Amino acid sequence: MKKYILLLALAVGAISLKAQKLGVKYDPTIQATKNLQYWRPKGNLFVGDCMPFYKDGQFSMYWLLDSAHHASLGGLGGHQWALSTTTDLKNWKQEPIVLGIDEQWEKSICTGSVVYYKGKYYAFYATRLINDGKVNEQLSYAISKDGIHFDKQKPNPFYTSAPGYSKRDFRDPKVFVDDKTGEFHLFVASWKENTPLRHEGGSLVHMVSKDLKNWTVLDPVLTGQPSVPECPDYFLWNGWYYLVYGDSGDTYYVMSRSAYGPWQEPRYQTLNEQWVNVAKTAAFKNGRRIVGAWMPSRDQNKDNNGERFGGNMVFRELLQEPDGTLSTGFPEEMIPATGVLVSLNIKDDGHTKADGMGGITIRTTSGIGSAHADNIPVNCRITMEIDPASIADYGFYLRADDQADHGYRVSFSPHDKTVWLGNTMIRAVDGLDKPVKLDIVMKDDIIDMSINRKRTIVNRCPEQKGTQLYFFAKHGNVKFKSVKVSALKED
């Protein structure tokens, strides 16, 4: 009898263990449901790779739930898919985990993508696991009727690796369906073995299937990359095909009039912001397109330390220029709410002339001129126009103290076409020698800036808390006009 009792207890215990979710606990009921720009979940949790999706007026942000900056389950991530949805970018619904860790062998439910086809949602993703003592990434998929409750399909994983490609790096499937043929297409980030140039093996493997059981490997859609081209995105927009991919944490894209190339480089890489990781896109209402991404944490929360996996959500409005080049701005609905305008008293520090109405002109040919304003809220929105009457380096310090001894230097160089925000920068910024319109949001340790609603740059700035705004110009004449400051409303 004791033997049977013991066997029964073991069986019940095994069933109980299997029923438990093996991943980190996540409570959607305590999470924010308003504007999710710069949001991260409560409970010492973080946002990882984001996978936006759109259907029938609803924007769905699938995202990786991170609990330990990728250190969970022996450093393999322990990630799971969470979901936040909206119809207006203002009001959000937080769902329970939609793809979780259910088995001991699942060390991470990695990045992937979602497609809707013939009444069903298909979520393709990579599962990270240990195989023969080595880390492998293999492909899995799940099916749902509502895009929320997914059932993992078997065999799981359904595909291990493509011949001639790395088993360690085989992840981040981007899925789409050819409506004419019924074929499912996957672009999978991997590393091609035995390439002519040893350090240029990064590739996107192209796989197709009609039955999701038998897969054919076609020629790669992208090759010759210096790293694995992670987290690919792919979409058709107004006659242009765009292929988006990561390279060592930064996001790039190429474009073509044809579905699979030949690809051409854009005039500038608007998605390449150092502190915007895994920028992927989805359609939205009225022909719009929204970028969803995540902003890393800083190691030890220090200004000059590097990135740590997991952080806050960040959104961009994707815009398209006549030649197909992409640009970015703030989604208007997601700019944080503000209160009344702060009364500004801009003080002359030399070589300057107050213009009234929140403006100042700096004229200097032999050095640098400056002006400043006091009592700037730490959390605020700042808008202004800058007119560099003659070419010069110009800018301002945010969260500065006296004489801008500390603070975050924002500088514009028309000659180099560069913009710096603290210790990060973006390149190939056109029009800095002409009137520039800026929109800046400072929220907690995040400083975000839109330039002419064509380029954006953000930085993680945890240490400086000064309340002065210092303007400067070097070797030229610059007007700072219509400077407006409004404190952010508390969440």
C-alpha cells in the first residue's frame, strides 16, 4: 500500500510541476493601461525585444518579458512573450503571458513574429535550449484563434537548423504568407558557415512551406553581414519593400522595388539609434506605420556605463519620403501629457541678445557665446526652433548646473551632419544649416528628441538632475526661437 501511495504522490507531484509555469511570474492586472511610451512593467521586470502586429484596427505589441537582464536560466534568457494591445495608442490592455516556458528544456521563448492567415494567428519563434551540452536555437510555432491564447504545435521544435548554417545562431523568424500560393515564408537570422570572407557570414535564411511540415531552404535573402542579422522585419509600403535587421545591437534597413532585392542602401539609417534596440514595425490606421522597440538599461545606472538587456518600451512614427527613404518622429498620441508652460527668464551670458517671447540670439565669430534659463523641471517637454543664420556648431545643455559644469550636452554640427545627445549620436542628419524644429521629452532617466520630425535620438541619462538650460553657439550667428517648457504630468 505504501508503494502505491508513494507512486501516486510522485504522479501528482509530476502533474503539479508540469502545470506550473516555469517562467517568471507576471501580473498584467497591476500594469499601466495608459500611454506606454517609455514604459516598463512593475515588479523588477523589463521589456525585451518587441514584435508589433496590426489587424482590424488593433495594434498588438508582443514583447519579451525579462526578469534579470538576460541572466535567467543560466544566462539563456528565460524569456516569455507578453502582450499589450491598443486601438488608439493611448489606452492599452495588458494580457497574461501568451507564450510561456512550459517545459524544463525551454530555456527561452525567443524573438519571432506573428501572421494572420485564414482565421488563425500563427506565432513563429525560436526556442533556446541545451542539446548535447551545447546551446542551440531551434524553430517553434504556435496557433491561436484570437491572438492571445496560443497552443504550441508539435513537433516542438519543428525545425533544428538549415544545412550550412549555424545551429547556435538560428533564431528570430520573420513570417509572412504569400496569399496567392498559400506558402509560409520565414526569414531566419543565422551565420553561414565556410564563407569566402570568414568574418562576413551573417545571413537571413529564406525558408518556405505550404504545410508547415516540409520546408524548402531557398537562397538567403541577405548575406555578407559582420554579425548575425538579428530580429529581421520585412514589409511592403507604398511600392517599396523594406528589409530591417540588427547588427551588433543597432538596427539597419535596405530597400527595393522587388520582393527579394536587389537591395539598395537608403540615404540615411533612421532606425539606427544606439539606445533603440530591435526596432520592428507594424501598420496602423490611415496608412500609418508605427515602430516598436525597447531601450536598454544602463549598467549600474551610471551615465557612462554600457547597455544591459531589458529596459523600457519606446515608440516611433515611421514616415516615408518620396524616394522611399524612411524617417522617424514621435507618435503624436504618445507624447506625454504636460501642464502649464513654465515662465522662462533667459539670461545673457555674453555675445547674446534677448529676443523676447522665449528667444535669444547668439552672435560670436571668435569663440563661443551662451545664455541660460533657470528652474527647468527635471521631467518636462521642451520645444523650440533654431535658426543658424550662419554655419556654426550650436546646441544646449539639458539638466545642467551652474555654468553647465554638469549636464547633458546636445550639439548640432551642420558641417559633419551629426547630432549628439549626451554620449550618443546620430549621423547623416540633413538640414542642420537651416531652421530646425525640436521636440524634447525628459522623463525620469530618459531624454528623447525629435528633429524636424524626420530624425530621432534618445539616451539613458540617470545621474544629472540640474535645473538649468544652457544655450550655446560657436563661430557663427544662431537664433533660438519660441522656446517653450512644460512640466510633465505625473502618471
